[in-house]
Amino acid sequence: MKYIPTIGLEIHAELKTDSKMFCNCKNDPLEKRPNFNICPVCMAHPGTLPVINERAVDYVIKTGLAMNCQISSDSKFERKNYFYPDLPKGYQISQYVQPLCRSGFFDLKDKRIRIERIHLEEDTARLIHEKDNTLVDFNRAGIPLMELVTEPDFENGIQVHEFAKGLQLILRYLNVSDADMEKAQLRLEANISISKNKTLGTKVEVKNLNSFRVVKKAIDYEIKRQTEVLEAGDKVIQETRGWDKDKTVSQRSKEEAHDYRYFPEPDLPPLSFTKEYIKNLENQIPELPASKKQRFKDEYDLKEKDIETFIFNKDLSEFFEQVVSELAEWRKELKNIAQLSANYILTDLAGIMGSMSVEDKKFLITPENFAEFISLIYKKEIMSKIAKIVLKEMFETGGDPSEIIKDRGLSKIESKDELAGVVQEIIKNNQKAVNDFKKGKQNALQFLIGKAMAKTKGRASPKDVENLFTNALK
């Protein structure tokens, strides 16, 4: 490229605490009744004082540890001053000089992205624009908001997309945020500049990036737009732009830190953290996506695409491991039966479930029953067609697979005389296919096998049927 893009991110994530950041109001930004979860503190009534939500602090420190950050032994809150209808106090309680976390990193497939800081602040209210009026809903005001700022290490939209998806996974694995972009629980802003060398160009901030697809499109568009501006002999203006349908549009000039007139929050005490406190939080961090991905590869040797699916669907991966743990008798053949389990979970079961989660109360299949189901398939006691029938009934009733097979008469046909009779009947009624097979057409044999499988309603072993046909037509 003629111009080198330089991209940094500012990412906000709503934390899933029970209460808001500085008061006891319920943390529920999706509450449909406007201005319902509010109180004098989050409405900034005179004489009220904020109180720090300790769990929100813990969540940010956990995230910092997961992102390889240095955790500050001392931190404090500050007032970020600006006037806007969504900010009841006329300032936002945030962090600037002493954030909770600094100097971390996150490794992409081909690049390390440095994390400048992760800090904690309160969210603003929500503005609702209706024709000529703007309404304010304060349910969201005061919700704990984590902000992560990267160094300008990204070179393209693909890297940004990979980072954002990776961060979303970590937040979900830590259970600190659901990080759903459609619900505004994860909000991205990209700072983009281009230049002909490694020096930074004029920075443009792009807001309103509400999906991973839009993030990549907006970055690609802005790089193209800035390139066209420079090639026309003009200068890129430092500004804030928003994403609107298929392009970025100018919103306002870009503020600098001094514009906000930060100063220490006088109503909140400074924070100090002991090594023991931080170590205790570190011990609470579960297995993270990168480690889990490597373990699934080493322990189960699953297909790469199956591992990726499990990593992005934490509940399914946990169900998978519960199932495999019930198949201890097959320990010597673990990798084969693990892949068989993965196949049925990610295709057949996922297809039946639709949007349901295995954690849903309506999901009735236990890991024990699913493991028994896999065992029956692995031992070839039921064929694939019967397996689909059994799995569907397990999903609908929560029944035991062996009992379902017994009650519905779905057990495998073991009698060779019975199968031989079916084969002779198929041969008698399909002379053209028989003649084609004798002429060397292998497709004719598959046709005959298919007829036999249909006749037995999937209760026969395809291999046994094939052998009977081959011997009968010699």
C-alpha cells in the first residue's frame, strides 16, 4: 500500500454486576420502563455521595490479569468534565492518571497487540430521538463500564476483528460481561490514521460500530477515504466520525484529554491493593480460550473447525467434556470417541436445539444419557438413521436412549436369516439394478443397499447388508 494505516481501539464493556457503579440501583440497562432503576445518587441530586462497587473493581482487575496487564497497587477515580444531556452530574466519574491496569498485551495469530490501559468508569444515560424531540432514559446511567485502550498497533480491519472477538470471548469466560454488541454491552471506537512512513498521521475517531462486521467495514472505508483525501492534495481533519449505513460521516471535532479538565474525585477514597488481594483474584480466573484451544487439540485431537466452534460456544464445550468424562471405558480409544461425540453435538444436537442453550432449563438431555447414546453408536448397536430418531426423542422427553430403543422397537437386526430374506426380496424386485451391478456398475450396489436399509427402517448394519448382496450376486 502507498499509505500505512495505524489503528488503535477504545473498547467499552458493560460489567454484569448486580448493582450500578456507585449506588444500589439494579444494573439492568435493558429495563423497558424508562427511568425505573434510578435513585438520587445516579440522578446526581445535591447532597448525595457515591460508593464504589467492589465487584466491578474485581472484574476489571481480573480482565487486566487475563490481558497480561500490570495491576496498579494504587489507583483512584477522577472527574471527567463535559456537558451533555446524557450526563446528569455534568461530569463522569472515570479514571485517567492512575487506571487499575496498564501495559498488557494480547497475541493475535501473527501480531502482538499492546494494551495501554484498562480502567473503570460509570456509563451515561441513553438518549432516544423521536422526530423533533430527544428523550433521556437514566436506567443505564451509572452502570459499571470498563474501558480498554490499545496502543495503535493494528494495521487492518481483519486484525481488529480478530482482537475484538478474542476480547469478547475472554470477557464471557471470566463471566464479567455478556459483551453482546447488539445490546450495546460491548462498544468499539477505532482511532485511524494513515501515513507514508511509520510516523502517525492525523487521527480520526470512528464511533457507532455496533457489530463485528461493521467494525471491519468501517475501518476499510475510513482507510480508503483518508487515502483519497491525501491523494487529492487535501489534509485529513482530526475529528470524530460515525458509521452510517455504508460510510463514515463527520460528527464533531475530536476532543483532547485536556478538554475534559480531569481532576481527582473528592467524594471517593483512593484505592490500594495488596499482592495477596491481586493473587486471590488471579486464582479465580478460569481456563481462558487460548489455553482451552490448545488443550482440546492435545487431549482430544479434534478437527480444527470443531475446536473453534467449541471455544466460541463455552456451554457446548462444557457439555462435550461432561459427555466424554462419562465414556471412561473407552479411554484407550478416547480420540475416536471424542470426535464422534463432537460430531453429534455440533451437527445433530445443535440442529435440533436451534437457539436453545444446553444450560436452558428446558434442555432435558443429561451428559450421562448422551454418553450412553454415543456408546451405542460407537458399538454399532444403532445406525445413523436410528440415531437421529433416538436423539430427537431424547431431546423431547429427556429419556434414556436404551429405553427409547426398546420401547419403539428400534434395536439392530441381528438375525442373518432375517437380513438374508430382505436381501433376496430386494434382488427379486430390482432385476435391472442387479443386471447393472453384474455389468460392473458399482452405483447399482449402493442402490440395492439403500432399498434394503429403507426396508429395515435403518435397523440393519450397512456393512452386513453389503456383504449379503455381494455374496448373493456372485
